[in-house]
Amino acid sequence: MSIIDSVRSTVLVPVHREGYPFIAIAAVATLVFAWWGLWLTWPMLALTVWVIYFFRDPVRVTPARDGLVISPADGRVSMIQRVVPPAELGLGAAPMLRVSIFMSVFDCHVNRAPIGGTIEKLAYRPGKFINADLDKASEDNERNGVVIRSAYGTFGVVQIAGLLARRIVWWVGEGQPLATGERFGMIRFGSRVDVYFPEGAQPLVAEGQRAIAGETVLADMTSSEPQRIVRIG
């Protein structure tokens, strides 16, 4: 891949419409500072570029085979545990496999459906804004849960606000069908997404691994491959 192709694929990507107001505010502030010749012009220009970068919405190539569970978020696989899912999801009191993906402020924040199916339930819960990388954030922080009924069982996807995030956005409704890798929401500006798996799922990722929304395979519901226990870092 040439340098030009690399820049085009990683930098010159579409910007999601959710970012338009923030980009406009940053750009106008930059122009005002530039008009008055203030030293803040350059920091504001850098901030504007970062806001554009934050709201990028790149095209992703999602694996098409049935049974694959795909990462809903860009970021680092921070935890792989068996825990009781949030009560508002209605998934019962038995522990379920949970894969958590932490998104820094430099990751793409558009979230995608990990598996195709029908949205059975949406459950928003207000809460705190502590560091989303902490385990207790799954219980204490503001969050939005999406329950997806698929041919391979019922999955829970939870968008969790982080230390800087102040709004969780979703564009779907109950009863709506979702395709694997389809965009369903985003979080501003640094956060976490948890995926709760039905019984029998074995993760094919390791803690510390980088995940790409819409592309990285978290699990294969048709496979008998054992769980990976490697930890990176």
C-alpha cells in the first residue's frame, strides 16, 4: 500500500453527522481567535482537527459467515469475564460470558451490531461517569443496553459512558432488525462497550488485544475451539 493509499484509508474517511455541530463550533472558535490574532488560534485549530478525527466513520468489511460475533467497537479488549448481566437487560441472574472493549478518545466511537438479529429490548439507565476501564463502571456508569435475539441465542450489548463521555446515542428501536456490523449508535467521548454472550460461547480474542468494530471476530457460535487464555501486555 502506498503512502497516499494509507492516508486515504486512515485519515481521509467520512465523518458521521453526529459530529457536525461539534466540528462547526470548534471551527468557528478557531476563526474568531484567528481574526483577533490570538495565540489560542493554533490550539483551537488542533482541537478542530481532533474533533473531525474523533467523529470519523470509516467503511468496514464485516465477515459474512453465519455464527460469527463481531466486535461492536474499536478499542482494547479490557476484560473477559463471566458475570451477572445488568438487571435491566432481562437476561436472568446467571453469570454470562462478557467481553468488554475500552475505547480511548482516539478510537472511532461508532458502534456496530455484533451479530444479526432483532432488537428485543432497549434499556437506558442513568448513572455516574467514572473511568470506563474500571470493572465497577458496568454497574455504576450511565449506560444503554441493547438486547439482540439471534438465531444463535440472545445477546446483550451495553454502551457505557466513560470519564469524559456525556452522551450515549443510539439510532435503533425495539423490534427493528439489525445486520451484523450495522451501525446502531455511538458514545461521546471515551467509553466502553460490553457484549454478553449466550451459553456455549467461547471468546476468540484475548485481554489486551486491539479490536476493530465491524471486523474483529470475538467468537464463533458454530465452533468448538477452546477459549484463548493468553493475556497481552
